[in-house]
Amino acid sequence: MPKVDALRRFLLPCFNSTPTSPAPPAPLTISTKKRLSTSLRDDLDDSKQEKKFEEDQEDSYPTTPISTTNTTSSASGSAISLSAPPRSSKTMVIGTIFGQRRGGHVWFCVQHDRLNTKPSLLLELSIPTTTLIQEMRCGLVRIALESSDSELNRCPLHSIPMWTLFCNGRKIGFAVRRRATQQTRIMLKTMQSMTVGAGVIPSGLVSGTESEEVLYMRANYECIIGGADSESFHLINPDEGPGQEFSIFLLRSK
């Protein structure tokens, strides 16, 4: 009994005491922190995805620079188109070199149509016929006609009245633009049926040349127009003919 009484005295206070209020819930520090951490992690993931998307977009564009050959920007920001340099054009013409056998000068005649006796260009060169024949024996003749008159910069190239003449690099004299005379037209008419060939026109056949025979060389030339200030004529050798290189250059310097 003493033991039972002792137990009763020990346990009764526990049953009879007023119940205490439950302890307040612990602050949701951990869950809140966890939620914040999850939000930050999502933001970081979104930023990484956006950065990766931007890098992928940059990789999808070409890395080569854009050509600005035809356009450029001015100080005001407007685009200015740059004109392309003129391209050279090539045409086929008939060229005739002729001159009196002795004591005469060389002439160069250009025709676009062999039936038209009015040449598109007729030049009298101060080089003697015999000198040109000697130069042609070497197989290479390059005649350069240069004009440096500033007053003739705007006129057509074929309208320049006088040129400085160089033959194979040596200054020889001058070249003068001429109009076709009646004798020149008669001579061209005698060669209408000929496109390529060389020979002699007997004296007396052409009026005004009774005392001298006229040597001529007629062939196709490639006319190359490099621009308003340059033009050249290059002899085209026939397949069975010898390899004669003959060229005439018209150059205007500004």
C-alpha cells in the first residue's frame, strides 16, 4: 500500500493539472528558405536558357562580313551608291595600213563596214613607210599615241586632232587626224572585196598617186575600248599567216 500511495501521489498531479497550450508552431523558416531557393534556381535556369538561346541565334547568322563594294554610308547616315568602274568592250573592225612606197608616211584607217568608204577613224602618222617596214620585220610593233592637252579632256577620243607618237617605246613624231579625201575613198573602194591581205596598188590606179605605188596591209583588228580615255587596236593574224604582232594604242592623260 505504501507503494501504491506513492505512485498515486506521483501520477495524480499529472492528470489533474491544467493542460498547457500547445507550443506555437515553429516558424516556416526552412520551407520559406526552400521556396526562395527554388525560385532563385528557376530564375537562374531561365536566364541560362535565354543566354543559350541568344548564343544559338548568334551562331545561326553568317560570320562573314557584308560586302560594301557598291554602297557606303555618309555622315548623315544615308546610303550612297558607288559607281562601278566602266568595263572594257571589244568589237571587230577592219584596219588598213597604207602608204607610198618611197618618201611617204604611214596611214591607219579603221572601218566598221568594208563597204562603207567613209572610215570611222583615219590617222596620218609621221613615221615613214620604210621605217615601219623595218620595225615589222622584228615581228613586234607597238604604236602609242598620247594626248596630254587639258583643253581636249572632254572631247571624244577620235576627235583629238593631234597625238604624240611612240613606236616600240621611242618617240618618233606626231599623228594627225584626217578626213577621208576622194583619193582615199577610191583606194578603199578598190579593196572592198578584200578583208585580209597585203599588196601594192599600182601607180596611176588612184588619182594623185601617179608617181608612187601604194603599199597596204589590210586585216581584222580587235578594238578594245577601255573607257573615255583609252582605246586600242590589235591585229588578228589569220591561221595560216605569220605571227605578226601589231597594235595601236590611243591614250589620253589628264
